Amino acid sequence: MPIGFGFSVPSVPGTYIEVLGPAGATGSTSHPVYALGMRTTAATVAADTWTPIPGDGSAASTYFGVGSQAAAVCKAIKAQYPGVDLYCAAQAEEGGGVAATGTITVTVATALSGTIYLRVAGVDLTVAVTAGDAQNTIGANILAALNALPDLPTTQACPANICTLTARHKGFYGNDIKIELNPLGAAGGQVTPGGVTVNIAAMSGGTTEPAITTAIANMVNLAPGVICSPYSECGGSSPGAALKTEMAGRWGALRMQWGHVCTARADTHALLVTWGSSNPAINDPALSCLALYGSSTPSWIIAGAFAGATAQGQWDADNAKLAQGFTGIKLVGVRAPTSVANRFTVSERNALLAAGLAIVNHVGDDTYIQRARTTYRLNSGGSVDAAWYDQRTRAIVQRIIETDKAAFESAFTGAVLVEDSKNVGAGQKVCSPALARGWFAGRYAKYERDGIVTDADAFLAGLVIEIHDGDPNRLDVLYPPVISGWLAVSAWQVAPWLQAP
């Protein structure tokens, strides 16, 4: 059979070479991250518009407003994964909401020299006290120290000795902003100067959350990637519920945009377990929620670091790295709870996993991913189902279908589809169930060598490839990969013997 060139060969003497794409091409494994977050009225980019974020993410402050939630999320993602292809769509705050507030109150008997140590939203600041300072003077100095940090998620006023901090955005996420005094305590050399009393009233009173329906509608044609949502609420018409519907569509056969959503939630252990185990709206294989309590880092920055780590350590990792599991990854900029009592025990973390929440552990002031599970817990019959327990499983499945789809189309698009390739002339591009079966077997063998799948015999036994009965132009494939496990838990039983006398 003649070779089918993709151009008209001229009669002019010479040699003409046509270079085709390699048959084994699989495309890029890089996935963008799509960030959500609230904007301020100083934003220069229209609300809910997906905008590329260059460099280290500092441009997000111009795009979405200095100190905005959206800017903080973008910077957290970039800090975790500097090379990521990042886009952000920022939401306007809900007009009917209320911004959270908190206070720092200073009272003075006779002030002695020293330093007031504060930590606001994970950022440390110091305020010098000079002997004899009045309480209003110290209040003004605290205000100056706060205003010197433009990226804080608060604005502040201190007309006298009471500094009131107000969240930059309306919404209950402002309640996550922590104000701490002497976070390291006396052991860390942090004590309030003699004669000075500082009282903290925690941030509270924030209500409502923004709508993300427009941002989701605007991402209909965006490529598969990891979505970072600072909004962890999932019931009713919440952002989480909207994302669950969107992800179901993105994983559907007609869209094939896939991806994963990462968020974070900060609360007491009891409330986290209750929220996870009793909330059917978060039973989602395409969502992971990182649970912790007591960190001075706001939950939306934690979500950003988690999403960046997920994109880099799983969705963009090579096959061999992806096979090794996803644990021990440091979350850049996420501070550990200063109180040891707020660091969940092994049994508490196990309960969080059972409730469908991802967990961390802490070393010093650092925070590390310990197990990144999805929120999927129950099948359609309401029974406990571990099929999509680990985020890693979802990442491997997406890796296989993305790369095999691209490679299959490169190898077989336009081929003659027949039951038996032996009767087709040499040089003809052809596909048959037998040829396709051999192609899939070869691909699977590579995945098995990389460690992301196992048991090739079981795969081949379950692999079904056939030309559709009612359409001779359609090849149907039942593809049953056996996803490999990873060594997450090691249980030892030690039974010592004593030497007989």
C-alpha cells in the first residue's frame, strides 16, 4: 500500500522529509492550579475572572487587593510550588455578611521597659515598651506595628488603649484569624513587660460566604487541574456543594477535565469529626479537606499550601514518585499550633481519617501532610467504601487515563478498524481488538514497572476490547487497572523472650 503523506510531493528534484509526531507521545503531565478567594474593593481585575498569576504571586495583591484572601491564597500556592501554572478567580464578598472583629486591650499600672510579642494571622510582630509609657501610647504603637504589615487580613483602629481588628472581608472565614500574645511563652523568652496587661478578644462575629457559581461557569473550558478552595462549607447552596457538582461533571465522559479540589478546615477535634462524618455533601472522591486546630496560619493559607503540595507531589509528580505515596510533605508557611494540647493525638487523627478528613502532624513549628485522603466514605448504598480513600488513587487513575488517551489517539486516530488486522495490506494504518489489546498490555507493563499499578495478569483477564455491535466505527474498551498500594502503615508485634536462668 502507498505511504499516505500529509502534503503534496512536488516534482522539483530534491528530498522532502515530513516529520510526524511520535506514536508514543503522551503530552505534558503539568497541571494548572485554579485558586478561589475573596477580593477587596481595590481589586483591578473583574470578579470571578480566571487570571494567570505570574512569578511569586505578588501580582495577586494588585489584581485582587492588598491583604485580600485571594492574594494570600495565590502566594501560599506559589510558595509551596514555585513553578506552578496558577490561575485565580476572586469573588466579591457577600453584601449581607458581617466582618469578624477582635480586640487587643492594653491597661497600665506603671509600665516597665520591655517588649510586647504578638502574632496575628501567623505573622509575628513586636512592640517596644519604654518605662512610664501610658496605655494609649502603647495602643498607638501596637496600631503602628499592625499597619506596617499591609498583607495582614485585617484592618485596625486604635483611638485609645483598645485596638479593634476587623477582617478585610465579610464572612465567617474571618473568625479563623488568630490573635496571640506571647505565643512562645516564658520558655521562649516572651513575657509581657511589668506593669502592663494585654487582653485579647478573639476574632468572632463573621457571617456568610461568597457565591462561586459565576467563577465555576467561567472555568467550563479550563484544562484539568487542582482547584484550591478556601471555602470549606459544603451543605445546601454553599461553595463546596457547587464544586461537588462541578467535579462530577469534570470527571464525566463528555467533559474529561478531571482534577481535584483541596480545602482546609480549622476547628476543634469534636466539631471536625462531627462535620466530616455527618455531612453527606462532602462525601466526594474529588475533594480533600485538611483538618487541624490551633494553627495561627489562617485556613485559606493552609488550603493554598495543601493545593500546591497536591499539584506538585501527586498530579505533576512522575510515575515513580507518585507510586511512593504522599506523606511527609512540609506545608510551607503553615505554623504548628503553639499549644501542644491542640496537636491531635494518633487516636484523634485516626478518628479524623474515619470522618473523611486529611491529616497532618507537627514537628516543632512546622506542619507536614501525614495522610491526604479524600472525603469519600460511603457508596451509593450508604456502606463504608474505601475505593477512593487516598487522594493518591485518584491521581493515579487520572494519570493513566490522561496519558493513555493522548497516546492512543496518537497511535490509532484515523486507522482502519477491523476485526482481523492480518487481512489488511502492509503499510496501512490499522486497529483491531487484538492490536489494541497488545497496545494496552504494553502500556500497562510500563505502569507496572513504574509502580503505580500491579497484577498484570488480573488486568489482562479483565480487559475487554471489542468493536461495537451497532457501530463499525467504534471500539469499546473495558479497562480494569489494579492500582498499587503504598506502605502507609506498619504494625509490629514485639514478643521478647527472657533467657532462662
